[in-house]
Amino acid sequence: MTQPVQEATCVVVVGAGPAGLTVANLLHRAGIPCMVLERQSRAYVEQRQRAGIVETRAVRMFHEWGMDASVLGGVPSDDVLEIRVDGQRRLLQYGADDDGPQSLLCPQQVLVANLIATFLDDGGDLRFESSEVTLDGLTGQRPTVRYRSPDGVMHEVACDLVAGCDGDHGVSRATVPDGELTAYPFDHGISWLTVLAEVPPPPRPLMAISSHGFAGHFARGPHASRFYLQCAPTNQEDDWPDDRVWQHLRTRLDEKGLAAGPITEKVVFPLRSVVHEPMRYGRLFLVGDAAHVVAPVGGKGMNLALYDAEVFARAVRDLIAHGDESGLNSYSRTCLQRTWNYQEFSRWMTEMLHDAGDDSRVGPFRRKLAQARLERLCHSRASALAFAELMAGLA
């Protein structure tokens, strides 16, 4: 039997999504050797369609690391969210109340493609189509990561640390023995049909509330839009032929003239959240969706992953440069504080935007409560400032 190829590095990053690529770029900028293993091909990773507002905090992060010019594609958001309640228009300002950078309307696939290009152009080690990844020795001083390269050769990489950035269903968290992590799952009891279509985007993010159910319309590029439609948890994609999609969008968004265009993707998914504590097992550190999933309302999933990535990268830099392990020891506690803050914000928005229009699901009392929240948000400066801080990622 052929012996595995023996290699060594400081940090092995498992997964090349926003979390893993940000970790890798920041470590590389700090002069720390790392290797990224990704199961999929480069083309697949760069074409994955995901949500895309990079909050103000994350824009500042990339600027501070000198990466904003090369990484942040997209256009500045005007930091205004439009909410329509039974056709009545409300505008919510959610930008930072200072002279700092704005958030960006940046499709995730653009951010990912730019992170890949930046890392490779700087000489980074990124290995696509790495299969059969296994993690061993995580509680020792030198973990071992094994994988099979596209040519069929097994590799064995000794490292100091492992960054598990391979998502909710990846190998990283699955490697942690039972009983070491506590999971806190939550089912919001709501499903969305998400639709990607070749139609012009709205001038600003749009959410609509009515008795017909929630709907959303967001930019996904200069000529593409992402739509969301609240649907029954039992629905499947086949329950939503194109004609029905456009009919419901026109009704719920109160846009009778909304032009139909080619639909390139339709997916039904339940709104769910989960947090795994702690975000560390030995020398393995869980980053992004490997540690937590946030319901999409509020756009916090990707931004939370970017926050985790920077906290981890700074902690590794402190360890390598100064022998200071305090950042790694506090990694889980630091990240979980923001994680629960964002979970609460996402749940709050989910309740408000869905309950305010749908008393058949929640009853008239909860509908009135959600409407009161929305009215307070639109007319109270204190409420609006708190909302803006959380949307910008500054709270």
C-alpha cells in the first residue's frame, strides 16, 4: 500500500466558504502558514448562490486588514430598508450613525470569488476537490488531517490548529465526540420559497407584509433578483409553478406591474436556528455555520461567520507572535456572545415580519403585538437606532 504524503503546516482550514477563506486570507496576511481543503471544485464554490449584504462591521474589518479593494465587490448600500405593510410604504434607515464605511450589497459568490483570487494571487495554498477528510489527535499538541487529493493520493498533514469552516453538515463538527458539545436548535415554524430570477433588482431591499404572507425582493447583481415567499412547511418546489410564483409576488409585494423573467432557481427551506457550544474542541475551532446557523431574516449568517473568522485569526496571530493563548482560550466565549445577540435579533425580526401580517397562523393578539413593534420601529428614534446598530453589526 502506498504511504500517505507527509506534510506540515501551522493551521489547516477545512472548507472554502466565506468563513474559511477569510480565516486563510487573514492568516496569510499575518505571515502564518495555512492550508485550505475544500471538497468541491473551484467552479462550484464560486457559483454557489447565497445572500449578500456585507455589514458595516465586516467592511471595516476588511479595510483594517488592507483587503477591501481586492475583496469587496458589489455596490454601497444606501442603508435603507423598505417595508410595505398591506401596500403602505415605510423606510427604515439602518446604516451606521457615523462617517465610517457603509454596508455593501455584495452577493456571496462575488465575495467568495474575490477571496479565492486574493488568496491564490498572494501565494496561498488552496486545495479544491479534497475528499475523505478526517481529523485526528485534536486533543493533542499536533493534530493530523488526512485527505485524498484529486489524483487519488492520500495526504497526511500535521498541524498546530484546525479551523472547522465546513458548514452545518461538514466533517469538522461531526468529528467531535458525543457529549462534548451542547446543541440549541430552534424551528421557527415557517418556510420560505426562495426564487432566483433574471429580472431587474429593486432600488433597495424590500420586505412586504400582508394577510397573504411575507414576501421579499433583494438585489443579486445588476440584472438578477432574489425573491422570498412565505409558504407552508409542507410545501415542495413542485407546489410552486412559475405562474403561481409571479402571481403571489405581485400580490404580496403590491406590484401589479412586476415583470416576470426566467427563473433559474427555486428552493423551499425551513427557517431554523441552532447554536453549538462550545465552539472549540481541543485544537479544533468551529467557525461560521459549523458552529451556528442563523435564520436568514436580518442577513446575519455570513456576517457572523466573518466575525468568527477574524476573532480566530487574531487569536492565532497572538499565539504565534507572542506565545499568548488568551485569545484562543476566550474564542468560544467571545464569538458566542455575538452569536446569541444575532440569534435574538434574527428571531425578533422573524416574528415581527411574519406575525404582523398573518393572524391565521398566530392569531389576532400576536399579530397586533407584531404590528406594534413595527410601528415603534418606524416612529421611535431610540428603537430605530438600536435596530441600525444591530443591522450594521456595531452592537
